[in-house]
Amino acid sequence: MSNAVKKHSTRARLCVFRSAKHIYAQVIDDEQGKTLAAASTMEKDFRSNGVFGGNVKAAEAIGKMLAERALAAGVTKVAFDRKGHKYHGRVKALAEAARGAGLDLGAGEDTSDANE
């Protein structure tokens, strides 16, 4: 899936990886090959709260944290790369939380003027 996102998008890519116990997310600029922002349930600040990292509540917290870091880095629009996971559960929770915190997870290309 990420190859399709890279090929058809000019935006930075929000890449999600999930395991049974944790969830990780990064905003990547593929043109420069750099990670612009990242957040995961493995971070010391997150783990010190004693919250389990493999549930929807943790995914929402990571989505909000990542969006705040991306906006601080100057990124407002990203292409969502789910790495083949269904848009359901923790992946959906992370995306919705990031969207709610101000990150635009639209389609790969900005087509706002195509309908005019």
C-alpha cells in the first residue's frame, strides 16, 4: 500500500504500524527521505502513565500527540498510509484523533479546485 501512496501523493505520508501491544505513527517526507514527526506507545512519557498501548484509547492519544507534533513541524496535510490494515479499530481511532487535532488526512492529491 505504501508504494501506491508514495506514487500518487505529493503530501507527507502518515504511516501507521501496530502490534498486539503497541502502536507507532510517523509523518514522513518521501521526497527528502526524512521523518518529520513521530509518536508511539513506547515513549517514556506515555509508558510512565501505566496505560496499556494496545487499545483504542492509546491509539487516540498517539493520534493527538502525532498531530500536535506534525503541526509544530509545519505539516498540515498528509496522506494516510495504513500499511494494508483495515480502517477499523485502533487504526481508525488514530486517524480520527489526528484529524480532530487539526491534521488534514485527505486524499493523496489536493483536488479542492477540481470540482469548481
